[in-house]
Amino acid sequence: MPDLVDGESIEMKGSGAKPYVLKNTGGVYSCTCPAWRNQSIGIERRTCKHLRTLRGDAAEEARLGDALPARSVKAAAEGNESAMPPLLLAGTWDTTADLTGWWMSEKLDGVRAFWDGKQFVSRLGNLFHAPDWFLEGLPAVQLDGELWIARKAFQRTVSIVRRQDKCDLWKEIRFLVFDAPAVRDPFERRVEFLVDTLGRKPLPHVAAHPHERCRGVSHLREELARVEALGGEGLMIRQPGSTYEVGRSSTLLKVKTFKDAEATVVGHQAGAGKHKGRLGALLVRLADGKEFAVGTGLSDRERESPPPVGSVITFRYQELSDAGIPRFPSYVGVRNDARPGPLPKAAKLVAAAPKEASAASTGKRYFEFADGTSSKFWEVSVSGCDLSTRWGKIGTDGQSKFKTFADATRAQAEADKLIEEKCGKGYVEK
């Protein structure tokens, strides 16, 4: 198939009834397919399976260099670029449901991996290039688990499993298996299947992830506190007798602790979109000097007349980033009787926020990626319904993109998705 000259376009049959339009505009190749449109990078650095089919991999690699993403497993086998594995996804415990009798396991801070019987696939359908010795001896059945090193080693894990050179660094990685998707039996039988299957030919880097029965809320909170004290991320809870469902399910729940802390207001960030002309976020400082933005949890009245600079506020957050910045901070109220202090080392479990207020502002979060050939940054911030990103080479102003969503929940969900994608590509938060 011939290439496109400047200004030329061509239609290509896709999965739907309406064909996709591929175009070359001044050397920028575009496609109307969702895979091209939904990428969170500059349009000049995007590609998709249709452009690859049109131009060939060699031409796309020459155009994009190291920006060209690896083909997914199905793409390599069938020419399809979007083959996500059929995974069971977790909901969140509402802190009120009785989980007595459910199965508890530690929520691993690693990289989700689907073993299809021949190779490892990421949640988004991309191939993990594990060394041959790592794969040898794994059973020819589907396994759902986590590529994991240790608690608080997520960035290290990502930096290894995203490599494509099958390097010896994989000796640090373990594959902890917590389910068998192809087995249509209740969860207890699936666990028995895992123990039996993996025990036939034990491998030092592969193990079934342990589970224990929950004896009630007190037991749940004790185990959550123990795991978090060791640096763990939280707990996963599975309904007894449940089957493996593809997609989001209430039979699998994640439990994490939310924490409260105080900070001093040091500035007001102007709002945009529906908050234009009033407060968008509070700029705050912790006792240790770290600064960030709190843009969620504020009422319309508080945005019209925000807490003054110098006041102390209480905010709720989920966890600390590697840089010590609270993730997903949400405004609670003004503390007229307190001075800001250090973040607490432990906090009690609190009820989840209502759905309409559950999306918390990321403030501004900054990430960097560096290897032997490139040094790049990426930044994201959420204020209410508004999401903005900035990216480029370190040392430059880069490019910016701004988008307004129907509500704050959707804006935060998009930010979380983008952050997960960037971390999966090796970006590290600074």
C-alpha cells in the first residue's frame, strides 16, 4: 500500500461499520480510530495499527524512534493492536458491608500480569519480555497474578518489566499468582487448583499468593494496619464461592486506609472551566516544607470565599508518593485551633466518600523519564472538572493540553489512568 503525501487522506476498514480516515498533514500522520485519538501524547508522536498497516513498522519506527510503542501480543500474532486480557477487576469496600468469611490477601504494589499459557501480558494487552528461564516450567494454563519485587519497590519493578532485552534484572522479580481465570469453579477450588498446579514443578520465582479468612471488621482492620505498617499498600477481599468474572466486580474488593493531616494555606489557584472567576484549588504547605494543591472537597460557597492565606486546613489523603506528597488530597475544613504538624505515621480507617465527591484533586504531579537516549518530563493536574497536562524534553517549556469533563469524578479517573500509563512506561514521580 503506498504512503500518503502531504495533505492526502485514505479510508481504511476498521472493526465498525464506518471506515477510519488516515491523513498526512505536514508530516503529522493521524487516524480517526479510538486507539489514535485516546493517546495522551502529542499528535506528532502518535501511531496505531492502521498507520502501521499503511506505512509499515519500519517507516513508523523511522518517524517516531523510541516513541513507537511495543506491539501487543495479539498485534504480533494477528495484526490487532488492542488485545486486553480478560481480567477480573476490583471494586472498593464501602466500609459498611460485612466481610466476615471473605478471603483476605495483601494488595501487592507490583505490576499486574496475565499468563496466557505461553507469555506474560499486561493489563493493557502489551507483552512483557521475560527471559526464557523465567518462563520455563510455567504451566500451560491461564494465571492471574502480580510481577513483584517487594513492598515499596513499585518503581523498580516497573523499570525492569518494561524492558525488552530479557535482562538478568528479572532475577529480582517474582510472579505471585492469585487466581486461575480459565477454571470455572468457585474461588476456593481455584486456589486448590493453583496450589496443586504450581506444586507439581516448583519454581523459586513463582508462588501462589496466600489468602486467609476474614473473621470480621476488627480482624480486617488489624490485618490492614499490620500490612500498612510493613509498607504494604492495603488488602484485597474476595467473596467466598465466587466465580472469576471478567470486568469490574463486587466479588473482589480493595481496602486501603485514608489519612487526615493539616497544612497551611500559602496561596489560591484560580479556577478554570466551571470554576472560572473563583477558587480552583488551595495551594498548601506541610510542616516539612512540601507544597501541593488541594482542589477537591470544596463547596461552591468555599470557592467564592476560600480559607485565607495563613490559615490551617485539614485534608484527607490516600497515601504518600515517593516524594512525600499526599496523593488525592481532599479538603475537609479549616482548623482555627491547630498548627500544621507532620503527617501521621498511622491513621484509622474511615468511610469512603460519596460517589459524587470521591474524585480527589491530584493538585500538580510531576514525573520524569530518562534513559540513554532521552530525558523527558510529564506533568498532570486536576482542579474540579478540569484536567491539564504538560510534557516535553527536560529543560524546555514543553507542550500543554487542557480538557474539561462533565464532572470531577471523570476528570480524576482520566488523570489516574494517565498516571498509571506513564508509570507503566517507566516515568518516575519527582
